Amino acid sequence: MPEAPIDDAAFAELLETVGGDREFLAELVDTYLADSPGLFAELRAAIAADDPVTARRAAHTLKSTSASFGANDLAAQCREIEAVAATGQLVGLDELVDRAAASYIDVEAALRGAVTAGEAA
């Protein structure tokens, strides 16, 4: 059985970190969801331009922010992209980005559901 897009315990811990303020947590989720597509676009553009520094930075940001919301599988995929970009060899990285982008779709739906339902999906 595949891992859930969002880890319930991590999401609950984030809610606790913000003092149980669900409205603020919803704002954080909205910011993450607004920023992530641009980071994926930046990552793809960096790969096309053979720019490992920018690719690594975009992957690092996606990794860190995804982990903050309990999107562990997506964070792990971004960690792999970051590690490959750190080698300076971007050939074939598009496939990893495609897989991460597909995972992001599930994460987005889970986070929207979590905010609406008040719990992680």
C-alpha cells in the first residue's frame, strides 16, 4: 500500500507548532500551494538551461517546505533531485521531476482536504 501523501502525525505537529491556529495553518498551506508550482517551473527551466545551482536550490526549497507539511514521499523525491543536481549532471533529471510533480498533485489534494476537514488526509 503506498504511503499517504501527507503524514498525519507531522501535520498534527505543525498544527501544534502554530498554537492550534487553524486559520494560520490554512494560510501556510495556501502559501506552500501557491509557491510550489513556480518552484517546479524554476526547476524545469534550470534543467533545460543546464543550471545545476538553480536546480539544486529549487529542489532544496521544495524538499524543505514539503517536509514541513508532512509530505514525506515528495520531500524524499526532492532530496534525490537535489542530490543529483549537486553532482552537476542534470541529464535524465526530468524524469525525477515528473515523478515529483505527480506526487505534488496528490499532496496538494491532501493538504486542501486537511485544511477543509481540519485534519490530514
